[in-house]
Amino acid sequence: MDVRGTSPTLPGVTSPRFHYVGPAAIRASCEGDPAGRVIENAESLRAWLANLQREDRDADGWATYTIGTDGLLRLAHRRTEHVACAGAGEVLAAGEVQFDPSGEVVWLSNNSTGFCPDLSSFEAVSATFSAAGLSPPPAFDHAVVFRRCRACGERSVIKDDDFRCGVCEAPVSRVWNFDLALG
């Protein structure tokens, strides 16, 4: 199955589309939750950050982010599930981000166990941040390598270049593989 598609709002960016692969119970618990706030530019980001700071003094600029297949950046409180932030839709990228009060990116990752985005999702992050007038970092500060175990179906985070399932220890693919059906 080809999961690549060009976003209509990110000309020239061909990025994988990531569907939700996390627990069904989490997806169900998010039904009816509002999607994350669309961030169109630096001004809307600063307004969102100011509101976040008023609501949660401990937030310190941290947020859950998704980039929808529409190419739009959505932010939600850091403890928000990515599937809720995305409005239950597919994404081009998902993870965690920290901004300083002026809206500069301090830290960025692709850490989303609900979507398990490939490292190639950074292309969509960079293009989306740039289109919104935000300065993207040169790469993820924390790049998470996700793989699905064909033996037991579990989602695995690869650490120290050890491509084995964290549950059953079966070998896992060296290539991102959440687009493949189990069987």
C-alpha cells in the first residue's frame, strides 16, 4: 500500500500519511474531543502559548503537535493524545514540541506512540513550520524509531540500534512498517 501523498497546502512536500495505530480504547476515549488548535502564524502561536501559560503554569511551552494531511499545524496541551489533537484523522507528522515564550522552538520530537511516525515526517514539520513563519530546527532533537513486530503485532521503539521487539524479542524490520497489514 502506498501511503505517500502530496499535501495541498505544502507544495512539493511528499510525505507519508500516518494513520492511528495505538490502542482502540484510547481512540474511543477521545471521540468528541476538540481537535488541537490550528496555528497559522507566529502571532497565533504566541496567543496559544499565552493562553496555555494562563491555564497551566507548569506547561512551560510544551505541547502535543500534529500536522494533518491538510498541512496544518495543530497544538494541544502536552498531556493530550495525538489522535485527539489530530481530530482522529491521518497525519503527516506528530510528536512533542517545546516553544519559548516568543514562539521559538526549543525542543522537537516525533514521539507519538499513537501514530508511530517515521523520521521522514520531519520534512512535513519543517515545511509546515516554515509556511507558518516559524523557525524549524534542523532536525528532531529526539528522533524516535518506531517499528511494528510482525510476530506479535506490538509497536516497538528501537533503542541502541537493536531491531528486536521489546515484547517478544523477535527481529523487526529496519524499514518503517506500519503501513503493512499483519499476517
